[in-house]
Amino acid sequence: MPEIELKTSGVTSVIRIGRQFSLPDLSMDRIGPDRFVVADSRVKHIAQPWIAGGQALFLPATERTKTLSTVLRVIRALLRSGHERGQPLVAVGGGVISDVAGFAASIYKRGIPLHVVPTTLLAQVDAAIGGKNGVDLPEGKNLLGTIRQPDTVLIDPLILAHLPDVEFRSGLAEVVKYGIVKDPELLDLVERRIDKIRQRDPAVLLEVLTRCVCAKVEIVSQDERDEGGRAVLNYGHTVGHALEAATGYRLRHGEAVAAGMHAAGTIAARLNLASPEFLERQRAALAACGLPTRIEGCSPATVLRALRHDKKRAGGKHRFVLAEGPGKVRTAVEVEEPLVRAALRTILA
Ligand code: GLY
């Protein structure tokens, strides 16, 4: 089974991908006893083997959980259990859990070992890899956090059997994103095997997951601090985040990112950076994944307002990650507001 190393500034994070790597027995060599488990309360059955009579804290995995007070709750639970430096924290859940538990592990007693068992497709291909964690403030999302690589990430396609379809499809948006920004063969694979992927065929998923992890590891190992090349991972996210905010987080992250990729593709096509054929190919791949490229009940003006609050916006200009085609990406492209507005009109019903 693949074991991928992410090497950054003197630290090596090990990512194991394989069937049943969600079971502690297979990774005891890295994790050891005396662990404290922080888990999504919806996946108690996955967390149970990790707890094995030890201590655990279950959290609801909603965006409202991503607060500093939840991080303090984790820290107080660690203190109450007598958790020492050197003893590991195991996070079992999706991106909300790895964000909160990862933040707590990075500051508790100046840092304790962290092992992550991501239980959603989105977390397996994105949130659990690369060391970003964080919580929200009333002023905005992810405004507090650290970048700190987990010691181990255990990725198991069999875990995904429990995921509701809408969440699985949401994760596929990030898969298509990797296919466009980094790995054209992955885009081909999604197009060819989408039926098997959506049936969650473990063998096909294993290939998809491995390609996504390799893509992210390569990008993060060259720019862990997000000062340059890591920005390609934001493809579709500029408009995506604005759509999430403008709809009061009614949309799933992946749904918003899918529509955001279509908006970015429209901008690239109108700037003659990308061909209409590429835009159509991307739209068809997203549709095959069951993802929307049109969003109802939201006006361009509301999304533009949210875009103006984008924390990545510099000097009052709209900046986009744009793709010229699979594997050909430009970052920080300045786009005039009338073009942004026109692209928004194409995705808002
Ligand atoms: N999810 C984007 C990043 O890790 O940089």
C-alpha cells in the first residue's frame, strides 16, 4: 500500500493510503498507546477502535464547531485526562475535526504528536494533508490557526462507504481541481471511471486518492507556508468561498468550489487564456460528478460583496487562479470587476 512522505522544513509527515488503514493495529508502529481521540460524533464506529478504553472527546462537525472555545474545550479535556507532552492526539473526522484538533495539538504544551484519520473524501484529499488548521472568528473564516504537519495521516477508501452521497460529491470537486491544476491524467481517470468512482469502488478510489495526495504533497512540499505555488490549490475557491458566505453556508464547500471553477473557467475563456472546449470539458467533468455549475437563489451583487471581503484580495483588486488547460495554471491574475460580474451571471440562476 502506498506510503507517501511529505517533507517540509525538517519535518516528515507520513501519509498511508490503503484499505483498512483506518484500523489502529496496522499503524501502531507510528502511533503507540496513551492516545487521546478527538472525533466527529457522527463517526463513533470509526473512532471506537482508536479509543479502545482510552479517553475521547466527541464534537459535532459543523462550521459552528470551528471556534477558539472548541479548541479550549479540547485542551481542557487533554489536561483533565493528564495528557503529557509526547503523547499523541488522534483526530478522527472531516475537515472541521482535523482543523480544531490540529490547532489544539499544535499549541497544547507547545505541541504534541498528531495523527489524523480523515473520514470524508474532502478531508482525505485536501483538509487533512498539508498541515493547515484553524478556526473562525465572527469577522471571517480561518482567521486563527497554525501550519503544522500531522505526524501521520491514514487514508482508507473503505471509510468512505459511510458518507452521504451529497458529501461524497462535494469531495469530488477537489478531485477535479487536482486534475486541472496538477495532474491531467487524474482528470482523464475521473472522466473514464466516474461511474466506478461514484459507486465508491475501493480499487478505483485508491488510485484517485493516491493521485490527489501525491499532487497535494508535491505542491505543499514546495511552498508549505502558502507564499507562492500553494495558491494553485485555491482554484475555484475565490468565488467558491464568496458563494458559501453569500448563501449563509447553505451550499457544501465542494458545490461552491465547483461553481467557482466554472466562474474561473469562464473568466479564463473570455480573456482568451483558455479555450471554450476546455471550459466545456471542465463543466462536463463537474456535471458527471453530480456537481452544480449554476447556483440558485443568490444575486451577483451579494456574491460580489462577499468577494470584496476575500482575505486573499490585495490592493482592492480581484485576483484569480486561472487555468489555461489541464496542468497549466496562472496565479494572482488581476481581473476587472465587470468581467467578474459577467462570470457570476453565468453561474447564478
Ligand atoms: N486547502 C488549501 C491548502 O491546503 O492550501
